[in-house]
Amino acid sequence: MKLRNWAFLLAGAGAAMLTYGVLYESNHLVLERRRLKLPGWKKSLDGFTIALVTDLHLKDHYSIELAKQAIAMALDQEPDMVVLGGDLVAYWQEGSEDMLAEVLEPLLLMNGNVVAIPGNREYWCGVAERMRPVMDALNIRFLRNESWRHAGIEWIGIDSANAGMSDPYEAVRGTEEGPAIVLWHEPDMVDSLPFSADLMLSGHSHGGQFRFPGGFTPMHSKNGRKYVSGFFEETPVPLYVSRGIGTTGPPSRFLCPPEVSLLTLESA
């Protein structure tokens, strides 16, 4: 086959893959159920469940509808806690707060068992603090370099590293001994975590967004290259990375569907 024919064939295959990803896979939300064995986790908290929802990238009607599905899926699992892992908005625009409120309002059913952190996109065309009035109105604890003791667990929320706003030392100030879960949007920052914890939860990477045989993922983001998706037990702190809900760059996915994570924590 001539080189030109190969080029046309590859271009056609690429276009078909992108179209499939836009029309189907980027909207095919899946529930990832995982049992995470954690060394040192308190046996009295065995079976504690977390619904992790991250990277909603709210910006338009389509992102709002997919995000509503994700929140509904999380609530259907009746978790002990819902964690919102950052990048809830794609960028700040007129009406972003209304989008957030519309999508997150059902979380009032969690009766305060919801915690959120900002990601890097909460600093695109604005500042993360714009989220706080919405979070306060919906009884969602919003952590920016601070901790919150709730349900017998220290929730340590660290602000976005990529936005230059992270301060893990401030986040851990005043924490007590006992089970601790770190929330930090950018997963590769686990290697820089200056203290120990039982688990770190992240998003940001979108799972690479496009996955090919052999695990090849050509798309990566800053501080989301090393730990792309799933559970990593050998990191300095055990780490779970969600593929998230939205997309970045082309609004498409391939063999990497958006996920709501239902994590059941157990002592190793």
C-alpha cells in the first residue's frame, strides 16, 4: 500500500475514534467499585465508603447534564461520605456559581457528609474562593489548605499545586492522631507529601483520556503524568486516582470512560 494510502487510512481511523469518543464514550459514565486495603486503617472504620466525584468541568448544558448523572450515581450508592476532588468548573464565567448550585444541590441529602477541594481550573479566569458561598449554602465543607475532623477521620484538603496555591504544612496544622485522608487534586504530588496519612484521593489526570493497548496514554497534564488512574499501593501514601467526569482538550475519550468511584476502605 502506498504511503499516501496509509496516511488516509490512519487519518480516517483517528477521526472515527474521536467521533466515537465524543458521541459515546465521553458520556458513558461508569461506576468503579474498589476495595482499598490500607495498612494501619482502623478496624472500627472497616467498610467506610467514599464516593469520589471529580473534574466535572462545568461550562455548558452538556457538562451540566453529565455532572448531574454523576452526582445521582454517587447518591444512589448511599456512601458514608462524598468527596468532590476539584476542577468542578472548567473556568469561571458568568453563571458558573448557578451551574455549581444546580448540579450539587442534591448533595443536601448527604446531611453534611460532603467535602470538597479546589483544582487548578478553579483559578482559570477567577479564584477558588468563588466556590465557598455555594458550598456553604449546600452544607459542603470546602477545604483550602486546612483540615476537618469528621466521622472519626481527619480530612486534609490541600489547594492546587498547579495553581501555586498548595500549602500542605498549613493544611496539616492542628490535626489530631488517627485516621487521615488527604485530598489533593494533582496525583503526582503524593511524592511531595511531607507527612504520612492513610490515603490520598486525586483526579486531574482524566485517566489519560485516551488509552491504547499496552496501557499507552498519550495525553498527560502537569503533575498528572506518573499516577494516571486507579489505586497505587507503593506510593509514599496509598493513592487513588479517578478518571473524573469531564474532558480536557478534545471533548472525547477512548477506552477511558468517565467514572464515579465508590471506594470501600479496609485495614490491610
